Amino acid sequence: MSETKSSQDEEFREFVAARSAALHRAAYLLTGNWATAEDLVQTTLTKTYLAWGRIRTTDSVDAYARRILYNTNASWWRKRSNREKPTEVFEDRPDHSRDFTEHTAMRDAMWRHIAVLPKRQRAVLVLRYYENRSDQQIADTLGISVGTVKSQASRALAGMRKRLGTPASALGLAMEPREAA
């Protein structure tokens, strides 16, 4: 193995150590399932590694990996083979709602409603409220127009308000207009 290849591998290992937890959190929020999120992150890191020689010299390695994450997730939900429907509900974690405060119960209800949103609406909400991205950044990441970002966010929030019957501010979702960066 050459010295250059060894140093590239070490740089990639450092990137994975620094960013994999954040990628896992974002993937979980997109998929709603830890196992699928782990598969999504593994695929993302594999694709990032394959492009590492090109991208490691830029300042946007993290943005590149996140774009791969969101685009891979989008391609998975477009494929017919990935549309499995479970026959029984299997929770990733036990229900301890009796032990939690009202706030935790409200957040849990919110995430259950987010999980049933169409994939693009869910991706827009995750990018906007979890990663605090501007409409322009979301549009660039997902490869859609700013208008589509706004309409998808509006539809997602309207649907959640209708299902929850609770103001979005009580759920921690700010309703402030976002400026393009």
C-alpha cells in the first residue's frame, strides 16, 4: 500500500469517527428505523470512500456525504423492492410513555406523525428543523426547487397540525419563514 493511499485511508477514518454519529441521527430521522438507518449510513460511507480522492481536498466533504445520504434515501424509497409493509408493528424501543413527562409524550407523538409523512416531506422537515438548513440549502441537498421545499414543508406541517390538533409551536416546530442562504 502506498503512503498516499495510507494517508487517504487515515483521513477517511478520521472523517468517519467525527461525522458518523451525526449521519446516523439524520438517517434515523429520515427512515424511522435504526436498522435501515445503519444500512443507509453504511451505503453513504461506502460511496463517500469511493469518491474520497476527489472530495477530500475540498471544504465540503460533510456536505457531499449528507447529499449522498439524502439522495440514497430518496432512491431507496423510489424503488419498488424497498416498499415492504410490515404486518405487525415492531417498536425499535419499548414504550415507557407512563414514565415520561407530557413533553416527551408530545415529542413521541410528533415523531410518529413525521414517520408516516411522504419521504420528501419528511426529508424537508428533518433538514429544516433538525439540521437547521435554509430553504436554498435544502433545495440544493435534495435537488429540488426552493418553491418545492416550501410547498413540501407547508403540506407536511399542515398535515401534522390536522392529525395532531396541536399548534406546531407546542411541538417545537418554529413557523418563521426561512431565508435562502
